[in-house]
Amino acid sequence: MKMVDEFFCCLDYNRKVSQMEEIMKRAFRTFAVIPFIILSMFFLNSCKQEEGISQPPISYPETRKGDVVDDYFGTEVPDPYRWLEDDNAPEVEEWVEKQNEVTFAYLDNILYRDRIRQSLTDLYDYPKYSSPFRVGEYYFFYKNEGLQNQSVIYVQKGLEGEPEVFFRS
């Protein structure tokens, strides 16, 4: 009988511990949001326009709507912007140019844009290496000097070999 009582006592204790863990998880989730809210308010406040500087209203180019409708198992699904999927079409290239004019006119008016760009450049400008993999007696790995668009694959013979560019895209 004593063993049965101990078993049920342990069950009750485990239930209480589980309940306490759930309460702690909820509290953590609740309080973990507070720093995020504070940082968001700080960031949004730093993004507001300074007095005396006003952005002109944005006037987006007109986007044509097509009349393409697909039938999926008896359900008609309109796809009015299907024509934008052909990125080589002259009409799409013209539309992209107009969108870029609007976009860059807005971006060029952001006062801190160059400082943000420089900060991001500084953060990403460091050498990056992939995990090496072995094929026979050769080791291959990818390396990016920091600001390269694509990593370069290197090969070296054994662990002591000198890395050489295997393939550069």
C-alpha cells in the first residue's frame, strides 16, 4: 500500500511540476515580448520624418490587369497579373522600370540610408567558409571573402595541402 501511495504522490507531484512549467512558459512568452515592443517603438520613432522634411505622396504606375482564368478541378481562379510572370517581355521590362523609378525616388530620400548601408557592409564583410567535404583524398570547401556575390569552391589534397580554386562561377 505504501508503494501505491508513493506512486500517486509522485504522479501528483509531476502534475504540479508540469502545471508550474506551463505557467513559467506563459510568463516567459509574455515578458519576452516586452523588449521586442520597446525596441520596435524605438526603431519606429527613429524612422519618423524630421520636422520640415516631407515626402511627396507616392504615385504608383498603373498595373494592367489581364483576363486569364485558370480552372482547378472545377474552381475558376482568376490570375490578372499572369502577364508579369514573363520577365523578358518588353511590357514587363517597362513596368519594372517605372516601379524602380518610384522605389528609388523614395529610397533616395531616406536620410540615414548611406549609414545603414555602411553598417550592413561592415557587418557582412568577413570571410565565410563552408564545412569541408572529402572526395577520395581531396577536400572541398566553399569560401567567400566577405562581400562576394557567390562563394568560390576550393580543393586541396589532404589536410596539409594548399587550397586552390577549383571552380569560379
